[in-house]
Amino acid sequence: MSRLNKTLLPPTMLGILGGGQLGRFFVIAAHEMGYKVTVLDPDPHSPAGAIADVHLCKSYNDLAALEVIINTCQAVTTEFENVPSDSMDFLSKKINVSPSANCVKVAQHRMLEKTFLKDAGLPVGPFEVIHTEKDIPSDSSSIYPAILKVARFGYDGKGQAKIASQKEAIAAFNQFSKQICVLEKMLPLDMEVSLVLARDYQGNIETFDVSENIYTNGILDISIVPARSEDNINDLVKQLAKQVANALNYVGVLGVEFFISEGKVLINEIAPRPHNSGHYTIDACVTNQFEQQVRILAGLPLGSPRLQSSAVMVNLLGDIWMQGEQKEPDWDKAFKEDSLKMHLYGKYEARPGRKMGHFTVIEQNPDVAFDKAMKVRSFLGITKYQRETLSLILSH
């Protein structure tokens, strides 16, 4: 099935594969619009499963669970790219699935992703695909210094290693159990940005504002909207993101990450789902990225993505629950900021590096929003690495 035969209206049951925070926000948006939701996730403590109408606590390739979705849901989506594409393909034979299994398959494998983008004529940085040690370039290659990334299941800085030579690349390749990898040239970065868009079954596209993103240890730390990049850069980012969506014949919400390197715009990677850097849309836009996801799945018209205020979003990692004897961050001080919007994900256990929540500060003046966000961040606690990142931001 490739397009909806009719609009799905409340209280239709919708399905989602994956029960993390992105799934939780999807359930919230769907419930607010009057829909019911079935979540398939093997985690008994799934944040989305905890608030869904039905939580199928089974693996993503459990045929009995997939049959339940076929028999009870009118359409299904996903909240992360590592759902087995075979499961999505199985579902798509009986009910509507967006994005398609093929789109997810491309996005979940760095080799397929990079090759697709390059073959589509879209700008990407220099890269090499590494199947065996023989594929690793010699020290004379211009690819170094580089980052070696596993082709599957690498995210938030996991499955990555900085490489300066062939010897280091071989060692990292062995450390990654000789899985297929992509070796990407490290580029001088002016800025990292991303764009979230929504594309429906008819090919209509609505784009959110460009987000400026700051990473710490490979994990998104801060998003600033609107991005402090030049208008011509932002226009090109929107144009390229639309080209990606059209080339994939994508249906759903899509996140596209970009490197701005010496004035050039290069696509870093794509995410076939709502994106962490798009969380600001919950509080700062007419329609947020999760409502767009529901609208597309149900065949409703796309909502307005218009930005109503500047926003600064800050991720809250499990590290801030671990500082000294403190069990919980200092929420009292944080909530005294009247332009703060707090979002905690209801995760069962805090762990270092685990995304436990985020907050967004919304203000008309972007500089005021940033200053207030950094003040709240200091109240809640920051790691040594985040402190170093903040020093670099302020020095610029």
C-alpha cells in the first residue's frame, strides 16, 4: 500500500514501532487530536508504552504482534530508524506504513545513506566505504584525519572513532568487530545545523526553521532557533532537505543534518522520523513535528510550521542525576524561570549519556532566550565536557 484511500479520523487506532521519547511525544500529539495509539516496543518500561492505549511488549519482528497491529490499526509509523525494515515491509502489505520500509532501510545504514545521497547528486563530504581491512586507505590519502563510523546502529556518538592514520583506522575497524563502516573525512566546521520537514502522500512539503546545533561528545547538547547562519545558507538548507525528501519519495517527518564547512553546505545524515533538534517545535511553533507526524499518517492536511518565538532547547542527560549525593536535579530553581518549558520523558533509570528529558526557553529575543537557557542549565548541573562546550560558544 502506498497511499491512504481515505482520511483517518478520531478515534482511529494508529500504530507506532518504538516506544522511546519520540514515540511518547507522538502518543501525546495523537491523544490530543482524539486518536488512539498502539505502541510496539520490547521494553516493559517504554516511555511511550506507559501512556499508550495498547503496549505490545514484544520484539519488532514478532509476527503475532505485527498481526495485532494489522488487525487493530489503520496506519503505522516509526520513532527510530533501527526498526527491522522487513517488519515494516510486512506491515505495508496490509496497512499503510509511513515512512516506507525502503526509506528506513536507506537511513539506517550509513553506506546506503551516503551512496544514495551521492548518487542523487546531493552534496556530501568525502567518504570511503570499508568492507575489509583492504579498503582502508593508506596514510597518503587525503581522507585523513577522519571519523570511522559503523554502518549500522551507531548514534549519539556511539560506534565512532576519530582516525589520523591507516594504523588507527585498522585498530578501530577491528574494535568494531570488522563490521561494514564508513570512513568520513573530518571537515573544518563553521556550524552544524539541521532541518525538520513534513511531506505528505501528495508530495506537499512544509519545512520548520533551521536549527543551529551544538554537540558534546557526539550527543546533541543545545539547539538554537532560528539558526545564526546567513539567510542564503538557510535557504540552501531548506532546498536541499526538500530534494532529499523528493528523491526518496518520502512520506512522513524527516530530519536532515548538515555541516556548514568553509561556507559550503554538506548533508551529514538523515533521520526518517522526528528529530531531537526539532523538539523546540513543541513550544515555539503553530504545529509541532509530532502533530505533523500524526497528520501525515492520518491523511490530514499539513499544519502550519510557523515559528512564533525564538527558542533554545537543551538536552538533559542522565549525568545530572549522578552528581555527588544529589538524586534529582534542582528542579525548583529551574521552574522559577517563567519562559521555560520542561519535558521529562518518564524513563525508568537515569544513566550517563542517556537522554532523560529536555527543556526549551522561548523568548522573542534570541539572545535573551540563550542567556536564560544557559542559566537554567547551570542550575541543573552540567558535565565537564558541556562546560568546555559552553566556553567555546561564549568565546565566539
